Amino acid sequence: MTKVDRWLLPDGIEELLPPQAAKLEATRRRLLDKFETWGYELVVTPMVEFLDSLLTGTGSDLDLKTFKITDQVSGRSMGIRADITPQVARMDAHSLQRDGESRLCYVGTVLHAKADNMLASRAPLSIGAELFGDTSSDGDLEIVSLMLDSVASVSNQPLHVELGDVGIYRSLVADAGLDLADEQALFDKIQGKALPDLAVLVSELNIEAKLAELLLVLPTLCGADSVIEQGKAIFKDYPDVLQRIENLEVIANRLSSRFKDVRLNFDLSELRGYNYHTGIVFATYLADSGVRVAKGGRYDDVGRVFGRARGATGFDIDLKTLVRESDIRLNERVIVESTATADEASDQWREIIALRAAGYTVIEGSSPAAVKRLERQDGKWRLVDIQNNQPN
């Protein structure tokens, strides 16, 4: 290893310098405060757990993303968390064991053995909220609303929400009676919206003609409000699928009444988190940049493996991505030079305390990021803009 190599970080691992680190922390605080106003209680989950707990339930979808290590005390295999949701689900089912609804929130760094894509971080800072004990659409509405309210509180960009339901595909596949290998092959083609390949695969499988036609049209059902009407017409003879589409419509209408400026889209073939999601799935995008900053969905009964089957729905926000795409304002920095006389020092100190209480960052010395300076003029302390040397 050369001297230069010692400064290199692994691919997908990054450090944050000023002022980005300060913006990240300010956003973290604001979102946790937001969660608290909605009644969500903060929990802190461990960085590592035994694999048989960490990869149980929702975590079974995370095996390839999880770094595995050996516990030198017990000799058992452990994993570094790649997602916090499975840990919070375990807390609800096993550690808390509350009756009725439970609202929990969290924040922490997760580690991915493989990045989601070439540009993604392998050490995202994840912040999110989970609602347990509610199996109704009201619970989904609450979670999606909190997700939107949270992102809007730190971003000035218009928001775009995409809604889907993995249960639509589950219901159709159950009717098709496919084995696991064929189901996985079909999943890959639909999730990738590979329509020509999907047509070839469906023709090779022993699927009833009407159902085969529905599977072929499913990936095309994405877009604005008209998708709902198309879906209801296409699946009118499939009660379970029809009920799920109508549920999406109800949630979308209620969201539209709450968030007038949020654009809603639908994707009836969205299969993100298919191995653990059981119903509605959703994601929030910043409309100007097109970047996804939050995602979530319903994952009922995940607590069964921990002894308590519970309704569950929640979301998580990629905090680093959100901060990078948002214009987070930090406190204005004021410098105070040591020019006060002995008689003026006490008055100067009281002025510094007042400025800090008013939300300024006051530095007794110099700072390249300072925009104002505290000066003594005409017997009074005044804030002066450093660039134009004009008092406020």
C-alpha cells in the first residue's frame, strides 16, 4: 500500500465534511422532532445482531446485502445491520409486547455488502417510522402522510409519490399455480418491465389464457389517475385484486385532499421488497431532480417469527440523499474579534449570549464561513455584514 492509498476509502463509503455534516445533523434533528409530534417514539437498535434474528422475517430479503462476522465470545454468526426495520419489528413483537397500536421511529447508519446501484452509498444513514398493530388503510394513510410531511419539512422541491400493491401480483401468481422457479422468473420479467421477454416466458408456462393476458398487461399499468380506472375494468372478475386497486384509490384520494401540491402516480406491478411486503408499497421522489428519497410499504405478520403476528406498515428516508438534494439552511455565523476593552467585555459577553439564544452561531475569533461581525459602533454593539461592511 502506497502512502496515497492510506487515504482511500472503500467504494461506496464516504465521509462528510463541513458544512455537509452540519446540514445532515440539522435534518436528522428536524425529522426526529417531526416524528415526535406525530406520536412516534424513538428506539435505538444495535449495530450487530445474531444472523438468525437479523435475517428473520423482513430481513430474509437482505441476505446478500449483509456483512457477516463471527462473534468471538459465542462463536455464533452475526451480521452488521443492512436495514433497521427488521430490528424494530423484533422490538415491537418481543421486547415491548404492547397491546394495540405501537408507533416507533429510529435513525442510524446501515451497512450494505453490495450497493443498490453504482452511485449509491454502501453506508446510508436511514431514518424512518413504523406503525404496528394497525391492519387498516388508515394506518397506511398515516404512514404515507408522515413520510410526505417529513420530506416536505426539509425540502423545497415539489414531491411526487408512487403507489402500488405487491398483493396484486401475489394474487395472480397464486391463481397461476406456478412453482418457485417459474414464479421467480416471472417476477424478474415483470419487475424489470421486460415486455418481450415476459411474453415469451408466459407462452412457455402452463397458464390459463385469460390469466396469461392479465400478467402480460400488468407491467403496463403505470401512470396517473387513469391507471386506477383501467385496473378496475381489467380485473373486474378478480375480487381480491379489485379490492386492492380500490384501496389504492381511497388512499390516493385522501392523500390528494391533504397534500394539494403532491403529484400521485401508480404502478400496479411495483414489486419492491416482494419477499416481505404484503400489500401497499410507496415511494417519494423529489420532482425537480427525480431522485427517490423515501420508500416504504405494508409488511403484516412479520412479528410471527418472534411470537406475535402484527399488522405493520412503515417507511424509511435516505438521509444523506435527502440532504444532498435539499437546501438546508444553517445558522448564520457571526465572528467576534477580541477588540473589547475591559469595561466593554461584560456587555460584549451578554450580546454574544443573546445572539446565540436568537439562533446565531457566534465564534470568538475567525471563521471562513462567517457572514457577519459583531462590532462596537457609537457606543452600541451592532451586527455588520462582512462583505459590504454595512450594519443590519
